[in-house]
Amino acid sequence: MVAHVADLGPYTTGRIREPYLPTGRFGRFLDRLDAFHEHAEPFRPDLLVDGPGTLDEYGVDARIMPTPGHTAGSISVLTDEGDLVAGDLVATSFLGLAHRKPANPPFHDDPLGNLASLRAMLALKPTRLHVGHGGPLDPARVATWAAGEQRRLDRLAARGRLRTRAQADGPAGKPTSDGR
């Protein structure tokens, strides 16, 4: 498994990153389920990255790029053929049930940072996006969705209703007593 060092803590401790920061109704629903708050078996990734790199030495013609936002350590992989393995930068609606329709996954640590990472990946002109939840997505359709998502996030920010992991963790980097 390849992982970014910024997400190493949850992997090695088995502790999830709480509180979850839902992106919408579905995320709020999932956040209420006990299964989303259980500890996992700790493990150490096989390959740790801390910046951009290639997978050439592993026989894969592709680049690894940090794409923070879903989590601080989110990464994406762009193949030389133009396929972008985008992870949780974007999903398909209803976690894959509405094929080819872009949507947010249930949670993001930093919605604006995630959107910036998505736009940076779209600027590389991938031919297709492969996402963690759902089937492949057309980059042009994702770009149109991203523009609408930017407007939605701007409205939330203007009303003071846009939360990020940094806000939820409080000034000392630990969750605040009210979970915000």
C-alpha cells in the first residue's frame, strides 16, 4: 500500500480521524452509525510518500501527486495514458449508484482544499477520472460540477458554515470539547 506521511497517524494507531466532517446529508447519516466510529487494526503502509513522485521503479508509468483535502495525506495517481486515479477527490452520486454523475464523497477534512486539489488535477488534462466511490468520470463533466461546488462552498463560507479539520481540531491540533 502507498500512503502519504500526513495520514500515517491514523494508519499506525488504528484510530480514525474524528470528528468526521460531512459534506452533506449522506455524510451526516453515516456519522451517526456506530460502525463509522470503531477502531481499525493498525498497520504500516508499504511505501510512504511525502511529495510528488513516480512509480517507474515499480513498473508503473505513472506519477503520484499529493491532493490534500479529503484528508491531509490524500494522493492521486496520473498514468502516462491520462487516467487519473483520483481516490476521494470526487465520487459518483450515491457512492456509485448514479453512474457518471460527479458528487462529493461523504466526508472531507478541508472542502476548499479538496476542490483546489481537484482543479489542479483537472488542469493536467486527464482523459478519465477513476474515483474511490463509483465508476469512471468524464473530466469535462467533473469540471462543470466543480464550478458549481465552488459556488456552493463560497455561499457556506459567507454564512460561516464551512468547517475544516483545522477548525474541528482547535488551536492545539486536538478535537475541541464540543467536537467542532
